[in-house]
Amino acid sequence: MTTVSPASVREEAETWFRENWDPEIPLGHWWERLADSGWGFATWPERWFGRGLGSDQAKQVDAARAAVGAVGPPSGIGVMMAGPTIIDHGTEEQCQRFLPDMVTGKEVWCQLFSEPGAGSDLAGLQARAERDGDEWVVNGQKVWTSGAQFSKWGILIARTSVDVPKHEGITFFVIDMDQPGIEVRPLKEMTGGATFNEVFMTDARVPHDNVIGEPNRGWGVAVTTLAHERNSLGASGMASAAGGVMIGRNDLDRPAGRRSSGGGEMAGMAAAFGGGGAMIAGLPALVGRADDKVLRDKVMRIYTLMEITRFTSLRVQAAKAAGRGPGPEVSTGKLVASEMVRQLRDVGLEALGPHGQLMGADTPLGGMLQQLALFSPAISIAGGSDQIQRNIIGERVLGLPGEPRVDKDVPFAALKVGTQR
């Protein structure tokens, strides 16, 4: 990790953004320019579109970009989860093949992990992949797949052996979503949107070259992805997402300066946690209650939780600098983020008063807090429920006795799990 001061990073980044930002060029061209510079994904390795910076230094890059008014890099599952996992576990050829179109926003990614019978017990998944020469044939169902209807690629875990315990017979794939064997069905939410989807795979095919890591060793790769997911769902990750852009298939040709940052169901949370928590700290004033000491106290409690998640993000960066993958500290950040979102939901609606019952762009703060309130339950479920995070912290951090696992050494074929019950 590059050891330079945050102040010098801020100065260098701001100089680059002022010299290179042009709101009139197509968004796709801007993202190519941003990717080549390394300022778009500053914590990534220098050889893979980054600068090798730490978390605090990366925040200075975000501040420099915001000061110039430049649009941030692409956001979403690709750059938050798939990219870092491929960098950690993929081959040189896989990095060269998948990362360029990911960081330039040309291709959108999704995550094919959860199943109807395998959510918290993710290792109990039943989607199967069978080897057929130089390809794998995949059959099964996934659910809660964000953005699948827009995605070119999916990161997929599927069972490739039933003769070993459940964690040992899983393989991690990159699957092409644009093929006849894949059907995507959007799930309507109470927010009015359809972020999540069901995905059905019937004889879908994956080249063997798209296996990340080794066959039947995909659980370790998936754990890396889950750690990056939990980190991205912490407040620090949401703050970073505030500068990113969620895109549709036809957005790359539009002028970069005419795109708004954020988007989708996460827009309210990204905006709330962006700018170092400025929106949270300024909430009483934004709703005309700057003198309400009780409301200000509640808001500062939320801000304190945000600082705790920032600390855990620094621990993640320190682990990466030491050559270690993300550890159980991301569970702390994710768990705190769940509590923080719940508090922000309650305090935000309290601050809005009767306006909190309304939705729409013409409501206070553009309906951001109402949208956040409706979407807030997802944060305590996505990336592993709060109960799972507490188990991880208890067992791997505090050293408490683990929960009984009677299936740990039993071949998957002998288990009664999911629809096999």
C-alpha cells in the first residue's frame, strides 16, 4: 500500500481532476480516462486500475473529485465485490479479461449466491454444475439477485461435488447472463422498485476458463466476496457508493456532466452516508429543527456509529496492506451499519413529522429518508443477516464456543437440506 500523506493525495488528485474533468464528453469516455488514471478505484492495486491507497487516503480522493464536481466511477456489484475477488483469486488472464470493461462501466455484474433453501446457510446451496469437456453445465435457482436484469456477467457459486462435506464441493464461476439457459424474473418491493430478482438456470453453460480459483475450492473464494460485500454494506462502503454511478445499458453515450450520482434503492443511504456524514450531522438544520437539542443528540449518536464503521474500514485496509484478506472485522462494520440504518430510519421519520408519511420528489429532501426507511430492512439481511454477523464475531473474534454443526463432516449427498428435506 502506498504510504503518502492524505494531504498530498488530496492535492495530486484534485489537480488531476481539474485538468481532466470535462462534463461534455460521453460518460463512457470519462470512465475510460478515470480508469487509466487509477483515481477511480484508488484502493485497488496500481497494476489493476488503482493507486494502492489506504481508506483514509481514498476518502481524500473522493473529496478532491467532489470539490471539482466530477462524476465518480461506476458503482455496483462488479466493482464492489466481483472485481476485488477476481484480483485476489483470479489468474492474470482473468483479470485482463474481466476488469477493463468492469471499471469503465461497459459491463454490469450481479451476484448469484442465495437460493430459496440456502440463505444464511449458504453452503447448503443446491444449484449444480457438471463438467462437460471444456465447459460446465449449470442447473438451479438463485434469488435476491440485485440487478440481474441489467447484467452481462454474474459471479456464481454452484455445487460440483456431493460426495464431500457441503463447504468442500462448491466451485466459483463467472457466468455469462446473456444466454438462452438463464431466465430472470424481477421481484417487486414495497419501495416500488425491483432491485432483486429470481434467476433460473437451465442447462446454462460456463467455460472452464471462467472458474475462479480451483474446482471444489470455491467456498474460500466466496468468503472473500462476502467479506467485500459486508464491507460495502457498512457505512464506509455506502459513503463510497455515494460518489459512484449506477448505469443502464444506454447511458455511456450521454454527456458525463448530465448524469446524477447514485441511483436505485441504495440512493438514499449512499447520499446519507456520503460526504463524511455531512448529511447526517446536518439533518436537524435540513428539516428546520436546528435548535432541537433532543433531535441533535439522536443524530450525533448515529454519527458516532458511522465513525465506528470507519475505524473497522481502516482495519480492513491494514489487513490488506499486510497481505491478509478481509477478516471478521467486516462483520462488525456491517452489524453496526444495520443498527445505524435502523436508527437513521426512526430518527429521520421523526424529524420529518407528518411529511414522513408521504413519498415522492416533492417531499422534504426529495423523499430520500422515506425511501431509506422502506429499504432499511434489506441492510440487516443482505450479505448475511445480523444473526450471522454476531455468530462470526462471537466465534472468530471473542473465541466463544461455536454452534453445534452436526453436518460439518457429512457428505452433502447424505444431508437433508433445503428442498431435500
